[in-house]
Amino acid sequence: MDNKTLTIHCLQNTLLFAGLSEEQLTTILVVAQRQIFQKGDFIFKQKEMSRGFFIVKSGRVKVFNVSATGKEQILNIFESGENFAEVAALDGKPFPASAATLEPTELIFFPRQGFLQLLHHHPDIAINMLIGLSRHLRHLTSVIEELSFKDVPQRLATYLLKLKDAHLENLSRSDESPIIVTLDLSKTELAAMLGTIPATLSRAFYALKSDGLITINGSQIELIDYHRLQALSQKFPMQS
């Protein structure tokens, strides 16, 4: 398939443009721009004026904030078919966070003014955008909950279970069979995702291993006791 066909296929599988015909998507591509980034490139930085929003065609993008002390907190990771930065594209205000690539990435960029014109001509896009914004809000609410109420081992347990749900939910297995997941982030990136530092993350891995919940073989994590891991992830500390 040529690049145009691949791009239309990508848009068809994006929540934002779900339900639009190929003819409509072809029209939309007139305002779209293809952007290529290498691993670790900044797409935009916090407080820069918004230029528009993005859809990930291939690769992965992290959206994050950095504290005054230099500590990074990853707010979300976007993969193929997902859109980001649409809030700033709508209100025209500066980006509230930074975005950078986790690997070589191709993006479809929609400039702000061209996108606003699309909303006038395709109200279905606006409805889909509300659904997408609701999903982003739910995710950020869960991030706040995790950071506020759970310690690092509990956050790690939750993350490992999410990996299982994302990659292995269709795998046929008995309830007693161990589950193996592959870490898709470096230790530094995972620590930033979980709101901690690499040293504390290493101690959390050791704690889960010592408790007989997991075994570790490089990036391969075997979930030895899935039910206890799930119970740990759902446990909230007692309030004093």
C-alpha cells in the first residue's frame, strides 16, 4: 500500500475519525501533515504555544511533566492510532505538558486552524473527540488516584496487571498457569510512569519477588501468583 492508503487506514482505526467514509478521510488529509521523529526527540515542550494536535501512525509517544527539581512524571503513553494534544488545539493555549518519542515515530499532525474548520464541516468528529477527551480524563484521574493512595509496590503491581490485560487477555491458559509479561519501558521510564525513582522501583521489584508474587528474567516478568498480585493492586493503605 502507498503512504496515502496507509494513512487513511490509520485514521479509520482512530477513535477521533471513526465512522467517516474513505472519501471524507481523503478530504481531511488535505490539512494533515506527516512528521517523522527519532527516538528521544521532543515533539513539543510544556508552555509552548499550541500549533495543533497529533495522531500516532507508528511508534510511541510519552506525555510528561518535569518538576522544579527535575523529576519526571509520565502522564500517558500514546501508541499507533491514538491522538493527543487535542485540548491545547481546541483552546489555543500553551501545551500543559511536554511530549517526546520513546522510539522512532511517525505522526500525523493537524494544524489548529485547519482542524477547527474540520469540526465545522464534520460534527461527528466533535462527538468522537468528546469521547476521546473523556477517556483521557478517566486516565488522568486514575493516575492521580495511584499517586495519592498507593505505594510504589502497589503501583508496580497495577502496571504489571495492565500489561497482562493489554497483551495476553486472549491467551488460552488454565487459571493456575503463570503469566509472563514483557516490560515495554526502560527502568527510568517506568519509574517516571509510576511517580518514583529507579532505585525505589528496584526495591519494589525486589519486594514483589521476595513475596513470591513474581520472578524476573531481564525484561520478562512472570506473574507467579496472579490473585495475590491483583489483591495487592486493589489494596489501599489505612488512613490515620
